[in-house]
Amino acid sequence: MSKLSVSLTLNSLLLMALPLIGACSYAGQIAQSSIEDITSHYGSDSFTLVATAPANFGLTAKSQYSPLVGQDCKTYSTGLGGEVTRRHQKTDQIDVKDIEQTARFDIPLSYRIAGCKMELTRVDMAIDGRYGTSSLDIGGDVGGISVIGQTAIGNSAPSLAENPEFRGLCTWMFQLSVARIEKNGISKILSCSAANSDWGVSSDYFERRKPGGSIQRSSINGKSVKFIFRLSKDEEPSMNHRWIQTKKGWKPCEGSATSNRCQTPPTFKKFKMNGRECTVYPSCTE
């Protein structure tokens, strides 16, 4: 047999073997993932998250777990083609309904997979809702709870209440739409801010902060943590000095050739709402 024939034969065998090698590798990865899924489990310590969403809103809680300090917790990622540090996320959800809803979620403080020990580091809270019938009439905002250890906050940290409570007051903030499909119509942005015990927030928008706060991991086991969102009855403009409030409602300023801000004296422009030409929001006509 010639060298050329031998070379062609070896190449053919190699090409035939490559799919088998790939299939074995893929099968091995599936088997490893299946074993890890079976052996993975949450720890016994946990707290109860009591989450409340207002009518016409949904709520998603995403609990984030990260490796304990000092652990490697590396795993191979097929998509990235290399090793990555393990992370884990547990998702709980409240679906949108036309009534206020409260749900209770069990949030474990730890998670373990394939010998990798993880601890809960944060619970992200996302709220989403609709303000109209169009597919574009949606908005959302976020808050969250940081779960920290004693060394991270120091001895001067305030003690936790028996059952901590975080409050978020959400406001629809209106503006003139720039989308071509609804040019000069009304669109809205949802903005949620941390509220005090009387459900008040700062009148200065730049002094507001997102709903949530911090809790100590060592003192939260077995407790309940409330996270309540409410919707404000009042709406606000999304930007300062673009609208002027009158006895009849809010009127959008015409602006100038170089600025959309209200001038002195102000002149106003018309806008569209629900197929009508309007001069004042939200009543449309004065």
C-alpha cells in the first residue's frame, strides 16, 4: 500500500472518529450535569420572604448565591470554552393580576453543588406592570436586599427588627413619547423609591433611593422579611421643567429652538392621548 493510500485511510478514520469523540464529550457533560443536579441541595437555614405587589403588577424575586470565601468552585463552561466560577439563582414570582397580592417564599441561606458551598448574598426584587392596552404601555423598576455577614458591616451596625420590613412606593412618571409609532403621545416610566413608615418619600427626586436595604445572615434564620410595593395615586413628569401644573392639570411646554425646557413666560403645545388631541394631562381638555 502506498504512503498516499495509508494517509488517506488514516484521515478517513480520524474524520469518522471526530463525531464520536464530540458525542462522547457531550454525553459526558450531560452525565456530569445530571449527577450535579441530583447531588445539589439547599441548606436547612432559611427565612420567609413575604412579598406584596399592587394590583396590575407582577413581582419577581431572584435570590443570588455565591461561593464561600476561600472556595474555588470552578466549573467548565461549554459556551465560554473555559472555567468559570459557579453561581446559582433561585427565582420566585408573583404573576400579574388585577388585585393586590401577597405571597410567601422560602429563601434558603445556603446552596451546595458538587462540593461547592455557596451562601445567599442578595435578593433582587423586580416589579413590572402595565399602564395601558398597548404592547408598549409597560414599565418596571427594581429594589433588593443585601445579605451580609457581621464582618462586612462592623459592630456599629443597627440591630435588626424581629421581622424586617422594606417598603417601595412606585410612581408612574409621564412624558411625551419619542417613539415613531406614538409620536407626541403619552408614555410612562415606573420609578420606585424607598418609603418611610408613613409611606412618604423625599420631594427631591435626587434624594430618593431604591427600595430595600441590608440584613445580617447570622440573625435572619427562621424570621420573616417583608418587601411591600405600593403604587402612588399621583403621577409626576419624568423630567423637571418640561411641564407646568395648573388647576386643570399638567400642560407640556413648547420650549424653544434650542431647549425643551419651559420658557418665561411659558408657551404650551398640544399632544395626543387615546386618539384625541389634548392640551392638559390627564383630563385631556381644560
